[in-house]
Amino acid sequence: MPLAVSLLFLVGVIIIAVFAEKLATHDPNRLDVTHRLDAPSHEHPLGTDKTGRDIYSRLLHGSRITILSAFGVVLISALIGIPLGIAAGYFGGLADKVFMRMFDVILAFPSLLLAFVFVAAFGRGITNAVLALGIVYVPMLARLTRSLVLVEKNKAYVEAARSIGYSNAHIMMAEILPNCVDTLAVQMTLDIGYAVLDLASMSFLGLGVQPPTPDWGAMLEDGWIVMTSNPFVALAPGTMIVMTVVALNIFGDGVRSYLDPAQKKLPSIRKYRRPVRDLRK
Amino acid sequence: MTSANDLISIRNLQVSLMSARGLVHAVRGIDLDVQRGEIHGVVGESGCGKTVTAKSIMRLYDENIMLSGGHIFFEGYDMFSLSEREIQALRGSEVSMIFQDPMTALNPLYTIGYQLEETLTNKGVKKMEAAARAVKLLEDVGVNPPESRKSQYPFEMSGGMLQRVMIAMAISCNPKLLIADEPTTSLDVTVQAQILDLLTRLRDGRYMSILMITHNFGIVAEICDRVSVMYAGGIVESGDVREIFRDPRHPYTSDLIKSIPRSGTRGTLLATIPGTPPDLLREINGCAYAPRCRYASGVCAEAPPPPRSISESHSYACVRGT
Amino acid sequence: MADRILQYIVVLIASSAVIFILVRMNPADPVAVILGGRQTNPQTVANIRREFNLDKSYFEQYRAWIGGILRGDFGVSFRYRRPVTALVKDRVPVTAGIVIMSAVISVLVAIPTGIFAALKRNTWIDTGISLIQLLLVACPPFLTSILMIWAITAVAPTFPFVGSYDTFWQFLRRIFLPSLALSFSMIALTSRVTRSCMMDQLQANYRTVAVSKGLPPSAVIFRHCLKNAIIPVITVLGSQSGILIVGSVLVEKVFSLAGLGSVLIDAIKASDYPIVQGVTMLLVFVFMTISAILDIAYCVIDPRIRLT
């Protein structure tokens, strides 16, 4: 049940992101000094911000950049992290050591801090923020892949594939990877949620999405100072961020317990239970 | 109903547990008596309910296990009517238990000395005395040298040594009943013999009863005085070990005895029992063993076979007469 | 343990190199940053380059930087032309205060909550706790701060969020709300980990043995299960302390506190990289040291690691 609701919500967010132009009532960037910080009205369902822009429309357009960049972060980390993790786990030895030491260095940074330094190096903006977070997320995904491969590579089917004479590349990509994909997909779903949060943090600090582009994190930055005048400026994007991340977490956990029946909760025996003293009769 | 010589009497015990597939009726109304000073074996295949029965005596139920009927009397006390605090006082001092896997049975973070002394101090023994008694106990069970072993952690000891420590812990407060749940299954064969020898010696020296849970009829033959054979949550035959070995009445018992490897039978095929035990999720109407029994006839599937006694010390549940 | 210390030193050096290299990838010309748009002549430029070691090779610059750090000198800011240490000195206590206070709050709340949830597993209490955890994990610290300020302003409009602090007590009061806001996501994560570790230990064999010995439930849970459950929690705390360090940057902005965060972010925006590399190095050092200390604590508690 919660799984269905969260899935529905996520599909809804994606639809909004795709059809933002159709659904929006205003140009998200049009200023209107006569309607600054308006309360919600028929004209502006969620009111306007400090420069008179329509919050509802900005929220819809913001979903696009937020979702796309979060996907981008996870895509980058997967494209780098999964192959590295497979290679490290499959070959072991020196390659494994080198990769793991590299990841240790990345993990020496509190995750967002490294992204800050990347932005300091390559300049502010959403593209660099996405690239930076993508790289920051690599070690976690690569380590997970590696641990999965270490389990899989000792199984009989890998031995069989090797005895038939398949190449290492074929065994890694066509034999082992498909068996790890479930767990990786779950982790990537959860990572999208973390990416939404981290990107919002960066935009809030002015290191990610730059004004006037609408984005949930950047909208929060616009809105938090004017909370007392029109709380919707900050509450609307804040709520969307929280709900999206909650939905992604529920969805990820749900898929995980579906894939791994051992984790499934046993039905409660309590309804069958009678007090011990009843049994004395 | 219970005789004065019975230390523990189980009457019509029924236990259910929750599995991933649903509610399992693991123990289906068994009667069992353990007399003072005897070693009583409970033998059966894995999943027949013997461990659940053992745990019921001390009410060691986790959240997925439920008592659904019956009584256990220990020296006349109804164990199921005792409060949590009362049963806690009995655990360790009157009844104690050793387990199948000694490697995981001890807390990895405390020395074995600490865990042994903890058992004693918990029952009100002073710290100094507990330390002295711990050394004596380790010596008794053959953990040598006890003083230096005391300061070791479980991961530093072998399985056989740990099982000795477990036994020392279990007998530390001179319990009247020791429940041994497959105590040798995870040990090497040579160590198995030593542990069994130790248990017999302790029984003789301390006049305590042992309830020996095992799947191995060989162990029963070696150390037990009486035995109850369990199948699919019920007891199919019980009585004096020698009598049952000489004259097994239930087909399951005789099949089990035939499947013990013996010397002098080299080269012949070991007897096996075809089929698998019944699904305990379901109700069983007739005899649980009927589907695998070579003597089964129509009546077997209709009603549960009534218990029959052929002597004071031997009873079984099968419609097939003598 | 010696391995762990060696690894700590190697990774610390490697991360300093990463910071140094990354910061120099910035296309902005340091001289332009230093001059800040003022007119100049080649002689001044040459002087500036000498003053800031910009005329030396990158390797020399790196050596000078590390050598300085070892003597407690983090370089000179481009924009202010003052030592980085002097610029951040007054800000360190604020950031450290927030991080320490929120760490204390998190541990004090999260570990008991996790244990409680594990003991009440599969009841409505457990479900309720996990729902709150889910919500707190999804709520970034700056949003928590914003909502907190908004809610308190609505209830008590005169509540002093800003203002100076003279005594230590006033300082603690000033950083309490930011620390609380920051601790929320840490509480959620840590209590979740504690719950699952505790659940594993409650199902361990040694627990049944401890019960069968006749130990009271409190001894079984606290003396036996909790001690085992706490070991993995300690290691997780180490990696999660990074959340607090970065999170402090976010909450101090909302609560308008003068901590390291605003210095760092301003410096990033202005390409003032002596400050960027100095503050980053400091934070990485703190984070790694916390992780290393917790790892060692883990070794001390667990005899299996201590004695082998």
C-alpha cells in the first residue's frame, strides 16, 4: 500500500517534470512587481515570491531541473562506479587495491565538502554540481558492486562460463552483472533521493542552480527569508523535496524486500496467542 | 498421573511457531516423563519438534513461538503458571541447558571466566567465591589449566573446549535437570565421544537428570537410559533403551535403528527411509508416519493410532499389533 | 591498529594533494583576485606573485603550504591579505560547538530510540518510530532550521535567534537550536542503524544462552546484546560525522551564525583559494580524525580485533 502510493507520487512528479509547460499557468521567470509576495489566490494558487513570480509555475518547472539533475548524479556515479566495482571485485589483486585506495581518499571528505571543492575548481552552476556529486557518489556504489561481485564470482555459473571459454569481459558484463543488477537498482533508487537532498543543499548555498532558473533548492533559498510574509515560497519546494525523498525511500525499500524474501517480516503470531494462564483450565 | 520419581512431566504439550509459510504446528500433544537421575533421549529427524519441546521446558520462547496447549510439571510446579520472575529463578539453578553450536553460544565480547562467574553471581554467590568455584568447575569439565583459560575469549578456544565451558556454566548451580540440545552435532567425532563421556560422568557424580535431544540413535544407544522417539510433532514410541533396541514396535523406530551405521556391515548398503516428513502446516488426521510406512493400511490414514503399552517401561503408538 | 594509523596518514596526505590540485584547476587568475579589480602595473604584479609564492612551481607551492600547515600557518587570504588562521580563528568555536553539540544530542537520542524500537519490534511503536525516521532523513538540515525558526516565531515572536553572546552559557543557548536542527537527520540515520544492529543481536544464540542462565532481561539486553550492537554503530557514527560537519555550514547560514561555513562558501564564490584549501583541509582533518578515533575505540571494545 505505501509502495503503491509512493510509486504513484513518483510517476506524478515525472509527469509534472515532462509537461511543465502545459501545466504551468505563468512564465516561471516573469517578474511582476505589482504582485510581490501575494498570498495564494485564484490567479496564483501558491502565491508569488519576492519579485512577483508565480510559485506554482516555478514549482512545476523546478521539478524538471531537480529530477533531471538527481538522475544525472546517479547516472554518472553508475557509469563510473559499477564498471570499477566489477573490475575490482572480479580481478582482485593490484587493480582492486588501487581502486580501493582511491575511494578511501574520496571518502576522506565529508561527501558534500568534496562537491564544494569541485565547484571551487570548475566554477558554480548546476552542471558542475551534478558532475561533482556524481563523482562523490562513485565510491559507495563501486564498493557495493565489488562486494556483490565477490560473492557472485565464486558461484558455479561463473566457473561454467569460464570453462566454456568466455572472455573476462563477457563474464563480467553478461554473466555477473545481470545477477547484481537488482541490488544495484535498489541502491540507485535510494541514491536519487540523496542526490535530490544534496543538490538542494548546494543550490541553497548558491553553488548549484543559479538564479533565476527555477529549482526546488534554489526556491528555498529565495523563500526562507520571507517566511513570515509568504511561507509558501519556501514551504512549497520544501514539501516537494521531502515528499519526493520519502517516496524514493519507500519505493527503494519496498523493492528490496520484494527481491529478498528473507528480509520479509513474518506475520504476527500474536493474534493466535492466548494468555498462558488460560491454558491452565 | 505423575509419579513421585518423575522430575519433569510433560502432558499434552502443543506448540506452534510462525514461519515464512505460515503457522506451523510443531509439537502436537506429546507426553514425556524424565525421572530423577536418568538420561532421557529424545530422538528424531530435524524439524520433528524436539528442540521446540526442549525450549518449552524453560519457556525459552522467542516472539515467533507460541504455546497452544498442555502442561509441563517440574517437581510438581506447573511451569506455565509461574510468573516471569519465578521461571527466571528456576532457569540456571534448577533447570539449565546446553546448545548445539558452542561457537556462537557464548558472548564474543566477554571472557569465559566472566560469563561463568556471571551465572553464579546472578544467583547470589559472592564475587570471590564465584571466582573460586569457576576455577573448580572448569577443572571438573576438563578445561585445563583453568586459571589461564578463564581469561580467554570465546574466539580463542576450540568448539570442544567451548562446549565444556558451556557445560560448566550449565552445571554451575547444581541443576536437577540438564537439557542438552544436540550438544555434539557441530563437533569433531573424537571430541563428541569426550563430551558424551563427560555428561555421563557428571550425571553419575551429581545425580542430575539429562534430557538428551539428538537426531543420532547411536548417541542414544551409547548413553541414554530411556528414549522417546519423535516424529512430526508427536512421540511414536518411548521406553527403556535396551528394550526398544531389542524389540522396536513402531515401524519408524525400527527404520531408524536400521539406519545406524554399525561395524561389521562394511560393504552393505545402509538402510534409508524413503519419502519426507509430512508438512506440519497442515492437520494430520491419521498416523503421521503412514505415507512412509511399509506396513500402512487403510485404517492408518483415518484416525490417530491409540497409544499402547506392552510393559511398564515401553509404549508405542501404532495400530499394528504384535 | 598500526595499519589503521598508517592508512590514516597516507589518506590524509593524499587528500591534501587532491585539495591542492583541485583548487588550482580554477581558471581565475589569483593576481586578479588579489587586486580585486584595481588598476596596477607590472611591477606590482611581480611583487604580488612573489609575495604569494605564485612564481614558484606547483610542487614548491604545495611543499610550502604543507610546511606552513605543520607550523600552524594556513597561508594568506587573497582578498583580505591577512592570514587565514586570523580570519577563521573566531569562527572555529562556533562550528565546533554546533558539531559537538549536535553529535551529543544525536547519540543521546538516537541510540536509546534505536534500542527501544528494536525491543518493540513489529508493534505500532516501532512503525511510528520508523515513520518519523523516514521523514527526518528526507528533511535536509536547512529546511529543518527554516521550519524551526518559522514555528518558533509564530509561537513566540520575541524569541532571540540573533544577537551577541558574551558568556559561555549564552553561547550554548545560541547554538542549541541550530545543533538541534542539524541533529535530526543524524538521529534518524543512527537510530535506524542501532535498531537493525540491536535486532541482529536479539536473535543471536548467546542471547538464548544468557536467558537460559537465568539472567534478568535487563542484564541480557544491556550487558550482553547492547555491547555487541554498539560496535557496528560506532563505525557508522564515524562516517556519519561528515553529515554534521557539512551540515553545520547549512544551518549556520539559516541561523546567521558566523562559523566556518560562510567563510568557506564566500571564498569559493570569490575564488579566494588559500581560504578554500585551508578550511577544507581543516574539516577533512577533523572528519578523518574522528573516524580514526572511533575505529580505534571499536578495536578496544572488540577483543576479536584487539587480540589478533
